[in-house]
Amino acid sequence: MNGIEPVAAALRRARGVVVLTGAGVSVESGLRSFRGRDGWWRGHDPARLATPEAFEADPALVSEWYDTRRLAALAAAPNPAHEAIAELERQVVVAGGRFQLVTQNVDGLHQRAGSERLVELHGNLTVWRDHRSGRRVTPGPAAFEAYPVPGPDGGWLRPDVVWFGEFLPPAALAAAAAAAASCDVMLVVGTSAVVFPAASLVVEAAAAGAVTVEVNVEATPAAVGHRLIGAAGEVLPRLVRASWPSARPRG
Ligand code: OAD
């Protein structure tokens, strides 16, 4: 079903709201998605860049690729989609409701837009860790001088993100699953909804009776009740204004 009004009405009534985001939410900040048009995985093999085996085989290649993405994320600014999600959180919380943002993104833009109740299912690109000891460091704003990068405990530095074949942070996943199972509305924004377990959160929310809504430039395989087709930076500010006329999100 299309149309913003029924979704706005559901948001106004909701006592629990979950927003699940993917790389599409940062496209309007100039960052590349993975599977979308111009996505990373169109020209690169994820098995050679985003797995522990790839890092073992070629730590220089993998760390340089992630450093390029880290610098792009640091140079990018949150866009109206990130800001509308932060505003949505404020509106739900002020009305006494529960809110949980669940992101697969590792770029840190949601926090910079002001989102507070946030779990990062796939980690964060701006933090790195020694691949032997796990000790975390936050690198400065410049590129590393050479790759691979020596860590503080004799290993190489790797980004603090989740690679294919690795476990998601258990506390983040548990918080996301609990919120999904008890929400009244779930918005699924800018994700191709093909990577599990993130994609299963939509199924859990729907099974629990939530109104499920996709915001995407195209329809994905996600089984949702409503689709708002368009750029997140345009659709979300409109949706927030339609839901709470006093809200003033940019965009
Ligand atoms: P994808 O690249 O798979 O999907 C991005 C989605 O955003 C697509 O469905 C696009 O249609 C949509 N999109 C693009 N621009 C948009 C816009 N302006 N507004 C709204 N939607 C837009 O990215 P994810 O679903 O995030 O994991 O991918 C999930 C995971 O797969 C990532 O976290 C990453 C990746 O491989 C790992 O690296 C482990």
C-alpha cells in the first residue's frame, strides 16, 4: 500500500517505534551503498574485502579500502534523512513512547545527526582494533601512512566492524530483536533487506503485529505492509511533518 497518511497515523498512535536503516540512508550524504546503483559490490568481491579470511590474506588491501571509507564517512555530513530520524525519535520519546534505531551502517552519521537510542549491528568504521588483542583505538582524521597498520599489541589494526562470517555484537542484536518484537511501527529505510539477521527483524516485527513500512527508492524483497517509494532524504522529512505538524525537520 502506498500513501503517507496511514503511516503518519500509525506513527502518531504508536507506543513503540523501530527504525531499521541501511546504506541507502547515507547515499544522499555522498557515501556509496553496497548493492545499489554505483554500490561497492558491483565492482568488488565482498569475499576479498569484508571477511576475516580476506584480512588474513591481504591486510594491506583490506585496511586501505576501509581507511578510504573511513575518511569518506568523516568528510560526509548527515543529510535530511538522518535528521528526520533523529526528529522522529524526539517526537516519539516526548510523547512517552519507546524508540529504537537499528542501523547496519558503520559511518557514524546517525549519531552526528543527534540520534541517541541507537544500536549499530555491524560496528563502527571510525574505531579500529588490534586484530590480536582486540584493543580499540580511534584513529585521527588523516589517512594512515602505510598499510597494513601496526596495532598497539603486535597485531594489525582492523576496523571495528562486523565482517561476513563474524558474529554480530550480542548486546546490539538482543536489543534490536527485543525492540522489533515489541514495536507498533517499524520503518525499514534504505536497505536491500537481504543481509541476515538484520532482515529478519522485519519478519519479527510483522509477526508481532507491527505496521511495517519500507522507505526506499525501489521496492525490495522485504515483506512490508506499506511502501513509500522515494529518496529517504525527501520521504522521511515529509513523513515526520505529516505525523507531527509541529515538527520542523530539514528537507
Ligand atoms: P545495500 O547497498 O544492499 O542496499 C542499499 C539500499 O538503499 C537499496 O535497496 C537501494 O535501493 C536503497 N537506496 C539507495 N539510495 C537511496 C535513497 N536515497 N533513499 C532510500 N533508499 C535508497 O545496503 P545495506 O542493505 O545496508 O554489510 O546492506 C546491508 C549490509 O550488506 C551492509 O551493512 C554491509 C553490506 O555488505 C557488511 O559489510 C557486513
